[in-house]
Amino acid sequence: MRFAFLVAVSLSSAAQAAPDSILRPELRPAVMSARTYAMVSDAGFDAWVRAFRPRALAAEILAPTFDAAFAGAGFIPDSIALDRNQAEFIKPLADYMATAASDDRVATGRAMLAQHGDLLKRIEAAYGVDRHVVLAVWGMESNFGARRGDVPLISTLATLSYDGRRGRFFEQQLIAALKILQRGDTVPQSMTGSWAGAMGHTQFMPTSYAAYAVDFTGDGRRDIWADDPSDALASTAAYLAHFGWTQGQPWGVEVRLPNGFDYSATARSVTQSAGDWAALGVTLPGGDPVMDNGLASLITPTGAGGPAFLVYRNYDVIGRYNNAEAYIIGVGHLGDRIRGMGPLQHPFVAAERGLKRAERVALQQRLTAAGYDTGGVDGKIGPATRRAIRAFQASRGLPQDGYAGVNLLDRLR
């Protein structure tokens, strides 16, 4: 999900992100709230289950495990409807952040920090991952456990394996889920989550659970579903640690750019030291020097009119959880707010958002027609398109940030 601020990409790609899927309520179209996820009789599904049983047993699932798991399982039409109707859903980053780090969520996060302070300290000591970031992931994924999902996992994964667009992928998740039951980490009645199979407080897919979940309580079970969030929060920290979390380094810091700043430096491929950025006039919002937290890149998520951030390796580590830029910034900023930091000094540009694919195609067509070579019309905003955008912006006396947003498209219309 590496893209320019598509707040929620098509759910098909989201379901393949590790380790979460698509439960985050603030990312979902409102119509999804009307879903019931009721199981219905379906002869084709029943036949598929019978045919699947030998494959499951060949994958080392014991017959008693399989039979117990499927005793109450059934076909869920709503899961198929959602899998087949995954329209590109884009939300302005300003609106997204208003939810991601709302005053209520920050207050709840600080309350959870107080309530689970000892647990979080022990998790941080064990894995070296900032407790505030772990809390922020929890807040983003399930609103601190309040929205863990109540869809029966075996039923929805079997439904999607039988009649979904990505049967092989979901059958792999189903086998992993059955192995979780066989291990005794939970029971079928408690194994619930999102329609696409994401589970527990911090929304692990079954295969990610198998690879990274931990038994932090020492009771012999990796229970990410229980009201006690210990195993889920520790599993999240273990996951981030596995992908290289650097202890003591921030995810990013808000910065101020000088007048006339060369926005060609706002690319993830450009990494420099604090001294190099200082030489270009980059400071903290109040004018103080940027601390040396290691090599950093500069991003401007809504173009030159919005906030700017220096981001570090830990930004990319959060991205292993969900690589949507809005999500990474949301987790990082929510963690900072829970820590006690204030709101951003420079707000995001209201109503500015990334472009849907059809809009990206239209942007390239209009730039090409105006004499700015985008290197082709493919709906992808690559280096050639960004150069064309900057050339157009220069011709209009605009900041040359290369940002492909709705305001730019409107100028070209």
C-alpha cells in the first residue's frame, strides 16, 4: 500500500497487508455498519467444506480439530459482498487525522497508559519498542479493544476460500486459523474478528499470528482475543521489533521549511543527516534545531500547504503493519499525543487528498496535453509524472512540491 495518501486502498490489497486487515472503523464506508454477517444455508459451500477436509488433514490438521471448528460454521454472504465490492475509498488526510488522533482517542489512550502502565513497561523492556506506539496501534486497529470484530473467523475464511476472488490466499489463512485452534490458543466460539480474517486487539491475520504472536502471560496460549490485552500488545511489539524498530528513535518529527524551499528534496529516496537538513533551513516548528535522530527523509503529505515531517527508520517499521502513509502518520502522531505532546503546529490542507486511479489517469492526460511529459498515461505517479507536475507548478509560480492532489487536478481542468 505504498501510495500518495489513499487513506483506504482497495480492501483486496489491505487484506494482504501484515498483520492487520481492514477492520479500522474510521477507514470503512458507513454502509458497512449495516452488515449482519449472518450465516445461511448453501449447498455449494457445504460441498466445498467436504472437499476441503482432506486438504486440511493433509496439512496436518487433526480430524477432531477440523470437525469441532466446522460444527457451527456456515456460509456468510456479507463477506462475499464486501470482497467483491471494494471500491477505491479515499478520505482527505485532514479528516482522517481528526479521527485517528481525536481528543477522545488521545484521552482514552492516556487512560490506557495509566491502566496498563506496568504491562507496557514490561513489554517495552522485553522488545525495545516504544510503549506509546504500541498503544497507538491498539487505538488505530480496534479503538483500544472496543472494536475487535465479531465475525466468526472459520466461517468467513471458509466462505472467502470457497467463493471469493482470492480463494488460495484465504484458504492459506483458514489452514493457519485451524492450526491456532489445534494448538489450543483459543476455541472456535472465541475466534472472531473482521470479515477478512483479521483478529484480536491489534488485528493479526492468521499467518502473521503464526509467525509473530507471543505468549507474554506465560499461560501457554497466545491469546489476542481475551479482554486482557497482554498477549496482543506484546505480539504487536514483537512484530515491530522483528522488522527493525530502533529503540529511542522517533517515527518522525514535525518541521518548518524556509521560504523558497526546494521541494524536490521531499522524496523518500532522499535521506540526510540532521546537519544536512539544517543547512537547507529546516528547523523544528518553533525555530529550534532538529535533533540528530539518524538519517531522515522529508515528506509533505498534503503538499507545500500542509505540515512537513522528517521521518526516520521507525516510520518504515510502522509501515510494515500497514504501509498507507496516512496510517503511519496516524499511529505516530497518536503515540506522540498519548505521550503528552500537543497537536501539530501546521494543519493538513482541508479537503486535500490523493487521487483515485481514474483521476490520476486524467491528471497525466491533462499534463501531457498541456505539454508536460509524464512518461506515459498509466495511473501511476512516478518520477516522470512528478517532474511534469513540478514543471507545471513552476510555470504557474506555485511551490514545486510535485504533489498529485485534487487541487492540482482542478487547476488543470
